[in-house]
Amino acid sequence: MTTDQILSLGPQLAAFLGEFDDCFVRSEPRGHLANYVKGQLSDLPRKSVQPIADFTDTPRRTLQEFLDWSPWDRGLVRDRVQHLVVRDHGDPQAIGIIDDSGHPKSGNKTACVQRQWCGNTGKTDNCVVSVHLSYASFDTRFRTMLDSDLFLPEHGWDDPERRKQAGIPDDVVYRPKYDIALDQVRHALANGVRFAWLTFDEWYATAPKFLAGLEALEQRYVAEVRRSFHGWLCDPRCETRAAYRDVETLCRYSRAMMCQPWQRIYVKDTQKGPMVWEIKVAPFWLRRDDQILGPYWLIYARNVLDPTEEKYFLSNARPGTPLEVILHVAFARWPMERTLEDKKDELGLSHFEVRKYDAILRHFAVTQVSHLFLARQTERLRGEKPGDHPVPGPRRRERADRCATAAAAFSEQAAEPNLTQAAPRSTPERRSSPLSYEEASYDFQPTAN
């Protein structure tokens, strides 16, 4: 935004930031919050402390102190963001997206920095990694970040002196990224956030503890899995000849998949035209902690325009859930990844130059505030009404109807108390209405021996 645009939104921004007044002990930090948010919303090429200080005519040291040690409650700011999302943007079909992000840094003084995989640069690099939980409306038009945490690498941060210089508290220890994500989901649920779905990439899907944790929270999910992910396409407790194979082999060569016709499902419009994928789906059982669990859904998908592009998805969706809904959720992760990139570039999520642990987390918290305001203004300027789920593009009305139909079908069937497992109907393509399921004779909910 330009300076004039920010000034034109002054009353809205002031009212919005007023929601966070009780997160600050004194008035000075409240003013610094406003300056920092204005700097992040501006068109500055870099959103670190020095440019923001110059833009808002604030002493640089003052903003550094605001992040480093000024008295305000970072956790309360995060909670307030979540409460505002629940109050003003709650969607009964909301999708939660779990992802992590790398922030390239030089040197070894910044808290949690280490040579590790950095998605930002696409290679192993010297970087800080953060884990994020985001929230999207069912149509993914409203998207904002709910929580962010730093990932402390397992090795390299054992030196007490190094930890002290980086301000890492003694109680902060190594936790796998999926443990951090699970805690974020639990915390959001405790704050009243409700997810109809969660989705995440193949790395999180390889963690049995993570999937078990989501199921314990009774959270439905659609997860991309690696082609090496193993399981069965029939219950090995009942079928002695059941083959335990990787999903690529099962999808390519099993009778259950080979004898099943491809079903074309419209996903969304893109600048290059409609995105349509072909899918096959089958019940799936997996092994976890020496137990057989299932059935789940295994979805085998390939791009119609490029059949060599294949994806495999695992879901614990309830029976009767339209396939269009499952695939829509599976692809909802990509809009949020794009939003994360926007936060890096437009709001300066990766531009922090502070080194202390708490200062970085405070930067993340303020960035969540900035992004929520930006998301609210974007929604307001579109003139959307909550629940309408409008979708842009040349097929706007058709797509809006399709999203509404799919969501309504999902809501109605999810409310049924005694749904049974289903097999997909054999249909070559469904574009204007969601796919449904025929009833079968066994219970869908994952069960163990």
C-alpha cells in the first residue's frame, strides 16, 4: 500500500488495532504496534526495523526495543487474532493448513539458525525454519495465519552460552515440526477455532504420531502422501492374501484401481484455464504401532493436461463425503502457500533482522496482525458476504454454485449419525455437481485390532 492508501484506511486500522489494546501494559507499545503494522502494510521494498522506522518517523532503537523487551504479551496477541477470526470470519467448512517455511539468514547468531532444508531457496541453506497454522474459508478466498513458532534444530544448540546470546529460554527444547503443529491445532481449538478439515504436505503425513494426534482430536484431514507410503487396499485382518505395498504400486497395478475408470473432477479456474484432475479412490488400511487401522480413503490423482503429474492423498473423511470436496481440500494447501509467499514478500515475514528468540516470535505475531487486517480489507473491498463463497473468473457463477452445492452436500451427510462405508460410483466426469457414494456394508471409522 502507498502512504495515501494507508492514510485512507486510518479509521479502520485504528479501530482494528484497538482490539489489541489490552495486550499492552503501556500506551507506548500500542503506538509502536501501529507503526510496525503501517510499515508492513506499506510498499517498502524491505520490511525490517530500519526501513519501517524511517517510514513512520520512529527512532530505530525504539522499534528494536518494541520487539526485544518492551512489555507486551505476544501470546495474548496471537490469541486475540484467533478470537477475531472466530468472531468475524468463522466458516463451518473452514480449512486449516499446516506448513513450515524457511527464512535464509547469514551467520550463526540468530536464534534457531542452522544449515537445513530451506523451502524459500529450494536447497539446504543457512536459515531459520518456522511452523505455521493457517485458516481458510471453504472457498479459500479468506485466508490468514493463526499461529507461528520457531523450530529449534535437534543438534547444534546445546551450548548454554550460545543459547543465552540468542535468548532461547531453558525450557525450549527440540520438538519435531509435527509436534509443534499439533500443539498449534490444540491451542486454536481451545480458542474456539473450528476446522472442518486440515490439510498438509507429505512430510507431516509420514509422521504416525501426527496423524494419530489429529484423529484423537477428531479432526478430518486430507494429506498428500509420498509414493513410498505403505498400506493395503483391503482389510488384511479378513483377507489373508492382502498385499502390503507402497501406494504407487497399489494405484498402478492393483485390481481395485486398474478396474476402476478415471473420474474427472474440476478443481478451479486458473490463468491458463480450468484445472481438471482425474482420480481413482479406494478404501485403504495402514499399520501404526503394530495395529491395523482403517479404512481410510486413498485417492490417486493425475493432471488431465499432464498425466505424468501424479499425486496420492490419504483422508479420514466420513463416508458420503463428495469426492469434489475431498479434492478441493487437498488442493487448498496451494493457495495458502501462495499467501505465505505474499507474507514474506509483501509483509516482510522473512525480513526480520532481530536475532533473539522472543523478538523473532514477536515479529511473527505482529505479522499475523498485519495479515489479518489485510485479509479483512481485501474481503471488504470485494464486497463479499460471509457464507457466499464467491469465486472469481469467467465461470464465477458456475463455480460459486458448485462450491455451495459441494459444501451443502458435505454438511448434510456429515450430520448423519450412522453413515456407512461407500464405494465410488463409476462415472467418467462430474463438473456441475459433487460426486456421491454408494453404500457398502462396513464401518468407515478407523479401528484397530
